[in-house]
Amino acid sequence: MDLVRIFKALAEPTRLRILAAVAEEELTVGEIQEVVDSAQSAVSRNLAILRDAGFVRDRRQGTNVYFSLRQDMPEPARQLFDSVARKFGELPGVKEDRRRLSQCRHRRAQKSRDYFEAVAGDWERIRKSYFDDRVTSLALEKLMPSDLILADIGCGTGSLTLEVARFAKRVVAIDLSRAMLTRAAHLAKERKISNVEFRRGDIEKLPIPDNSVDATFCVMVLHFLEHPDQAIRELCRITRPGGSVIVVDLVPHEQEWMKEEMAHRWLGFGRPLIERWFRTARATQVEFELTGSYAGEKMNRNGKRPVEIFVARASLPAKGVRLSAQR
């Protein structure tokens, strides 16, 4: 790595402010432009310099490109970054940058919350046009029915929750939307199901203690999230040693309309990414299968093929088993 290039990359105040922003959050060019209050052409040019020097990485998804801090920086870049990062708070204008970054985060989160609050009453119809009940069965097939304590994370109106409650000892159902939880609780009461506890909470910071459930389900949720890797860490955190985490979601696709009309943040996930996130979250065995089911079969757009759905099951190491011994 060219040392001169590395030092030159951090020799301009705007680039330091950009680096400070992407060190906190993965952002698009437009969002970075908003945070540092600079022209798009200047932001794009400075991002290219930071990327070429090894400080940032980009990730393309559909028509958007996201920039974040590079975790595997070359060692010279890492040493320099570590030395300057401690001084980010002293940069001119950084206080306003952080205020605008907070607004950007809030706007992202609010868009997702508004969508689910708005569609709660009609969610069952939308869900069935998006993915059918075969997806629920595929999730259940990954778990042997027994007297278990289960968690359904991102439970929505409770279609999976009420299904697993038939054989579970207890189900903890989590969703961020009050409207969704109200609808789910109403359906549970209507069906006389009493072993479900509904809680409002954020999947990236679940209101569930460590190692407290036997198995955790997360069905068609990750693509709505800002940080799905953090969500997977949380799913594994709450699951007891020897337990299972089951995730059902979409493979990578190019259906951009899902971002605008259904508040998706990610256009699917590939197997290597899911496996890496699970292993980072201390899972040992990770199974990944294509289901043969497709999202949006009844909402096909622009002649594009509907999006295939995968199911992944991760096993947590049993108590007393060292993770290194499992590899």
C-alpha cells in the first residue's frame, strides 16, 4: 500500500468528516452528502480517494451504492485510522454532522415503522400475496415439535406465532409495531391461545434475556432491517446453548419496487453472507437451503422472475463445548 496515498487521503477536512460518518453508519452517497453538507460530486470524489487508500468499502444493492468503514483495512491504513479516530470529535463541523446523521437514522427507522403501522389491518392479505403459508411450514419443519420455549422475532400479526404455540410450552413474540402486536393479540384471544407473551421490541436489541429460549424463528424480517448482522447476533444471544435459530428470507434479487412499496432495505441475502453472520454470532453448524417457494408470485413486476426464498438453520454450541472444537 502506497503510504503517500494513505496520508494524502486524510489530509483534507471533508474526507475526515466523511470517514467519521461512515465509521458510525453505512450510508449512500446521497446520505453522506446530506450529513457533511457537501455537493454530490465532491462527496463521490472524496469517497473514491478514501476507498482507494483502503479506508472505506462500497456495497452495491440494486441502484444504490452503500459506503462503510472497511473492517479489513491494510495495516498502515488501520494504524493511521486508529490514531485519528480518537480526534473525530474535534473536527470543525462534526457536531452538526452528527446531528444530521441522527436525523438520517431516524428517518430510515420511521419509514419502516410507518409502513407496518399503516398495513397492520391488511397484513394477512398482503402477506399471502407476498409469500404463502408454505413458508411457515418450511420454518416449522426445521424444528422437531416438543415442549419448548420458543421466540418468534418480527411476529407481525402472529401467523407463525399462533402456529408454533400449538406444540410449544411458551412462545415469546416480538414486534416493533404496536398495531401488528394488537392485531396478533386479538387473534390469539379469538383462538383461545394463552401460552403466547407479546412484547414490543427492536430486533437489534431484543427485550429477552441471554440463553433463555430453546429455539428462535425469524421469518421474512431481515430484509426490512438496517443492520441484519446485528439482528442475527441478537437471535443467537437469546437462544440457549444447543438450541437452534431459524431464518427464512429472500435470496439476492433486483426487484427494486419492493424497496419503495414494501419498505425493504436489502434486496436479499446470499448464502456466504448468512453463514458468515451466523458464525460471527457463535453458531457452529449452519444449514442453508432454497425452498422452491417464491415471494411476490402474485405481484410480479416488469416481467421479472419472483424472488426465491431460503431457509437457514443455525445450531448454537452446546454448553461446555468450545467453539474451536466444532470447526
